[in-house]
Amino acid sequence: MEMLPTMKRPGEVWPWPSRRRWLFAALVLIATGLLLGKVDASNAQPAAPGVAPAQELAAVDKSIGEETVGGPRLRLHGSSASIQDALQLESRLELQISGLLASATLLQTFHNPGQEWVEAEYLLPLPHEAAVTQMELRVGERVILGEIRERAEARQVYDAARRAGKRSALLEQQRPHLFTTRVANIPPGEEIAVAVHMVLPVRYEDGEFSLRFPTTVTAPYIPGFPHPPAQSPLAMPTWLPLDGSGWATATQAVPDAPLLTAPQQRSATETPLENPLSLKVELRPGIPLAEVDARYHTLAIDRRDEGFELAFSEGTVEMDRDLVLSWRPQERHRPQAAVFQETFEGERYAMMMLLPPVADAPVPRQRRELVLVLDVSGSMQGAPIRQAKQAVAFALDTLQPEDYFNLVVFNDRHRVLFGQSRLADEAALDEARRFVASLSADRGTEMLPALSAALSLSVIDADLESASPLRQLIFVTDGAVGNEHELMALLERHRGDARLFTVGIGSAPNNYFMHEAARSGRGSAVFIGQASEVSPQMRRLFADIQQPMVTNLNVDWPGSAEAYPAPIPDLYAGQPLIQLARLSGPLREGRIRVTGTFADRHWEQQLALPREGDDAGVAATWARRKLDGLLRELHRGIPTEEVRSRALPLALKFSLASPFTSFVAVEQEPRRPEGASVSGRKVPNTRPQGQAAQRFAFAQGATSAPLNLALALACLGLAVLMLRLQRRDSWV
Amino acid sequence: MGMILTAEHAMRRRRPPIARYLTVALLLGSLTQFASAGLVYAKAWLAPLLIERAFIASQQRHAVVRPWPWADTWPVARLQVPRLSLQRHVLAGDSGEALAFAAGMAPQVRPGDPGLTMISGHRDTHFRFLSKLQVGDTLSLDHEDQRIHYRITDRVVADARDGLIDAVLPARGLLLVTCYPFDALVPGGPGRFVVVAEQIGNEALSLVDRGDAMLR
């Protein structure tokens, strides 16, 4: 009985002695642990920093936008550039506001924390109506003034300075609202600041003054086929980029696409901010105010003797939304008319503002044919599409049973809801509401065919008993496209009798497109940046639509005058008439006579033109309005060369940035040592607040094979282990 | 004594079978797991040969050619990476059935059209090479009678649960998608590795190129 058992408790059948048992248990535990560990890693947040190879970790972005549900994300870059090497941008906006003009200085500091000399490139959004009058380079205490040059010449001066190792800066205009700043030879560990000076008009509508300053850009969609720029039929030679540097290639529709497409980074929700902006506003309204506010920011307001000093209450904010300042005079102090003057190079310039009369009795409602055009492209994802849908729902609610309506929805294709505009009965409205509710935003923005379809929709039956209804287009979009020129050209040709109203959606809509399209379509523009603005802004839009307009406007200046905008656009209720004029002739003072038609009645008013004035910025604003008129001729098919030959001397004389002129500033002595090279870096813009990145439905990207293999190996391992243990223990 | 002996015998009879059954079960389990893995890899290895034949035939005949008679998918494109000198055939659709055999193209955006064409593949078979792609690499995609060229602009990790890609996306381009992390064991996780490429040009695929495809 060599096999006499060690004494065991009855019922115990475990085959091994306790030491082995523990060993086995430990092995099983370790194996399971290893397996589970792997499982955990694959199911964890994909972006958990520990999962990725360390050298690929460029930036861990912790911000979560309004729309995103995921955790932190990881960006992987093939290059070795680490987060420390990224250029840091710091901006400060200073505004001096008095009357109807504001003078603004945007000071942007590019800090190079890396070890090499760099050149910075930054896509700079500016107010589209601003007259950019100066750019300067600031190095420490020194200020190097920029010069206005013809575009290609400025480029050459800058390129030469960059190659020579001189610190230099270039400011080019790509669109009325988009500029490119380039700063060459930023030494390692040092910084260079660029100051841009401009004059911008203050809006005065419905008794409220406002000023809008963009801080970032919604990445535009670039339609068209990739096309070598030089062969483009629409090529505008002076607008073309010299190097393809953006993320989009040139297309026949947008030959300068690379210049409009800068990298974007997520908005930081906590410090440090990605693109911090600070603000200092000196507001001298000259009249008692009832209210000062910022639509999308919180302000620290300081009352001074002459007015107010404003700043962000947080000190600095992220550059992820437009800055909209508004101030409202007390009811009885609302200005009704104003004249400002400036003398520039011996010539006299004047700016006049006059509020036309307001309807004293409610006007009878006219039947309407309302065509709603809704952008559901990828750039509208997130908060924008929700606001856009609310805006459309609001518009549908305003329809009366005798009105007609239709709906056009587009991304990279478009769909017209009804073949022909339909009477706004409950059934049709329900169908439209259901359709709108079912929409989601993705894909491209092929705006041209959609707008074209909306403009050419078959007009409803002519044999109606009453007069044909007012045809109105409401265009709800963020305007994130690069082919503004094509779209404006289409509007110029095909707008017909329809009036086009634009509803700009999002934290950083294309303000230029919104205003210019509405101007071209003889409508007006409103903006919705957050859900709470949907109903007040839409109400305002429909108030404009309902009210009679002031038409046939004419302004007689004393002496002879060259005045802009020309022709004078019709005005909606609450909009002021604004004209800028260059006066000539001996007459020093006199009366400005304004005539127009309002509610089928002749209307006339006179304004005193004072002897002289000293209001800075009037001349520059006049030149800028004249330039606007010249550039609009491009949309009417006037050749670029012809427009350029008239615009260039004007821009050079008034020192204005334009498509044909740029500012360049160069330091005299070279700084960069002979051997050192300069490398280009792009400074990203911040993605507009509330805007989601495009959403995708991903396929399953893994097989079970590795798991199968692992399980197979684990089973095999355990089997072998068991065999060995059994052999030793039981059968030896 | 007898009591003890009986118990002793019982134990001796019962002890080895349990361990042995367990061992046999483990071996069998191991075998089936090996077989499943082997099947996956075998499919992934064998299918491309048939798919390539079908692709060449479809290029010649301008028609849908199924790689094997009962296939519910067919090749629609060929992806080439010059720097790594490799090519992958792409099937129509990105369902699990298609992806078992090759990379698959989501039907929403055709190559060359405005928008982003999405091609997905398994991280452990056809799209393993995605980890080696770098920003700046060029890719080409043969589709119908066109060869479309792309340049990689970004590589990002995305979360399939929210479907967001945190990158600047081109108006026309290609998304190559596979699961992430690359060395994870269990399939079905939410991580996706996305390579973003923008279209930089396209050319008509000449007969020579097609012939070239036939020779390969």
C-alpha cells in the first residue's frame, strides 16, 4: 500500500497536494489576468494616452464640444513636431468707437517656443466691411510700419526679406472677410507681433448700435473639380496663391482654395486657451445709453467720464465665436440723423446717416410665396443644424392659409420638397414639418445648384384671382463655401423679382456672404448664434419682410459729389440710409436733400452739412465703399483686369488692403544666421463653438482571429500544464 | 480498512478522468480556436487571389464580376500605396461579409465624387498596413476607368460611438478606416484608426494601365 492516502476529509476529490494547488491557481489567475488585461485595453477609450506609442502623442485634446459625447481624443502625427514646437498665438483687440465708425487695432503675437527659426502663416478673419489701413511689425519696443504695395510686388518684397533672414510680415486679402498673415524669421524662443489697423462701420438698426468682429472661420467647403489654377477659366491671376499651402487643392470654382483652408483645432474649454483673445473697447457714444451688451461674451463694463470701457470679464477668451457688441441709446435720445466729415489730402469727405420714416399705421398683409432654402451640409453639424431647423419651423409657422410655400434642402445634392409651390394648408405644412424634423447634417455644400434650383422654381399658377404674391427666398446657412464669387454671379443673373433674405447660422458664419447675398437679393440678413436667438432674429426678419420699403432713394449733396453705395439700396423699416461722399466744388456748407418713396408717397427730408469736421476714418470708409462697388462688377462678368485697373490706384492712394494690394513690413538688418534655415508653420484657427466635426458610420474594423489565436494558445498552454502536473502527481 | 480501501479505490478511479477530460476539453478548445483563427487568415489570404482575378475581369468587361459564384460582393477598386509598394483590392460594401475577404467601400460616396469615400478593413488582416502610413504619403485608387490620386493629410483616432473625426476633412477625399488599437485582442471595440487623404488629381486609366493590372 505505497499509495496509502494522506488523510483527507471525506468528499474531497481534488487531485493535487495543496502546494501544487496554489501554484496552479496562481497560473490560472495570471493567464486570465493577462487575457482580461488585453480585453480591457481594446475596450477602453481609444484615445487613452497610455495606449498609443508615446512618440505619436502630439496633443491630447481634452475639450468636449457641446455635441460630442466621446472622451479625450488623441491626434497622431507622422512628423516629429511635438506640441512644444507649435507656434503660440495671442491676440488683443482694441476698439475705439465714436459715432458710426470704429477704429480697431488687432495685435497678434506669434511666439516661437521651438529651437529653429520659423515662418508663421495664419488665416485671419476680419469684418468684411472694414477698411484695413495699416499693418505694422512689432519686435520688442520697435515698430516697423508696413507699406501698401501691389499684391505680387508685396509678395516679392516679403519673399526676398524672408530669404535674407530679415524679420518681416505680409498681410494679404483673400476675401473681403479673410486675410492671410505671414510672419517670417521668428527667432527660436522669441516672438514677433503684427498689428493690423482698420476702420469699420457701426451698424445701426431698429434703434440699436452693433459691431461684429469675427475671431475664427468656419472651414469652407470647396466645390468643383481639382484644377491646375493657371488653366482655370475663372482664374483671377492676382488672387492666386503662389504656393499650395492649404488642405484643399485649387478647383475650377475656387482657384485660391489652398489660401482659404487653414488647419483647425478644437476649442479649449479650460485654460490654457488655444487662441486667447483679450479686449479693450473705448465706447464714446455721445448720447446717453440704456444698455451695453455682448451677444456671445460676458463683459466687464467700466463707466468713464466720456463713455464706457469694456473688456472680457474672464480677461481672455477662446477665439471660437464672433464678438458682437451692441449698445442701445435711451429711447428719446435715439439719433435720427448725423453727418461726419474728414479732410484727406486736401479733399473733403462726408458720411451721412438718416433714419427714414416709420409706418404709422399697420400695412395690409400681402400674400406671399415663401421658398425656404436650408443648408444641411457637414459644417452645420451640431448646434447649427438644430438652430437652423428651429428657424425653418418658425418661418413655416408664419404662413397663412392663402400663402404659397416650398422647401429646398441641400448638401452636396439638393432636394425640392414640392414640384411646385403649394398652398400652406395644414397637410402641406405637416408634410414640410415632418420632412424638416427628419433632416440631419452631413457631406458637402454644393450651394450653387441648390440656389439655382430655388431661384428657378416654377412660379405658381398665374391665373390666380388676385395679384401674384410676393416671392421671397429665405436662405438658412452658415455660408461656409469658398465659391462666393460664383454664387454672387448667379444671384446677379437670376434673382428676378424674388427677394433673398439670409439667416446666418453658427458661432462664426461667413458674414461677408450673408450680407452680400442679401444685398444682391435686395433682402436683409439676420444671424443666429445660439438657440435663444432663433425667435427674436426670425421675428425681426419677418418684420422686415412684412413692412413696406423706402424706395427710389436719392441724395442731393451741395456742390458735386461722388457718393457710395451706388445705386442706393432700398431700405427696410428701422434701417438707416447711409451714404459716403467725396465733395468737390466751392460750397463749404449747405443742405443735403434726401428724397424717396415710402408707402406709395413721396418723402423728402433735409439735413444740414456743417462747415467742416474732423472725424477720422470717413475718407478710408468712402474709399472702401467705392472699392466694394468696383469689386461687385466682377460678379457681373466685368473682366478682372478692367476692375483691377480702376481698383488698384484707389487702394494704393488710400492705403487699403484689397485683392490687388497687400501690406508688407520688413526690418532693415538680417537677423537669421547664415547657416540656419527657416521652416514654415501654420497657426490653426479654433473650430467655431458648437460646431461638431463631421460624423461617420464606421464599419467593424477587426476580426476575431487574434482573440481566437490567443484563446487557442491559452487553452493549449493550460492543457500542457495539466498533463505535466498529472503525470508528476498521479501517474509517476 | 475496507472502508478506506474502497474510498481509496474510488478516488484512484475518479481522479485521473476529471483531469484527463479537462485536458482533452482544453485541447479540443485550443483546436477549434486555432481553426477559427486559421479560417479567418486563410480567407484573408486566399480571397484576394480570387478577388484580383475578378477585378481584372471586371476592368476588361466593364461589368460586375463576382470573385466566386456565391459571393454577395464584388471588387470595385484597387488601392495602391507606392511607398510601401503594396496593393489592396476593395469590395463593394463594408459589411462583415465583405470585410472578411478584403477591404470594403461604403456605398455613400463614390471615389472622385464630392465628399469622402470611406474604405474599411480589418486591422489584423488587410488594413494592418494602415499603421505604417504617414502624413504626406500618396495613394492611388483605380475605380472604373479612373485612377484617382490622394495625399494623406492626417491620421487620427476616432470613436465609433460618436462617429466624429477630429481632423480637417477635405472636400473630396478618402478615409481609410480600421479598428484601433492595433494590438487589441477582442474585436468590437469603439476605437477606429482613420487615415484622411485628400484627392490631388485623377487621370483616365488607359488600356496600358489596365493591361498592367491584368499582368499582375
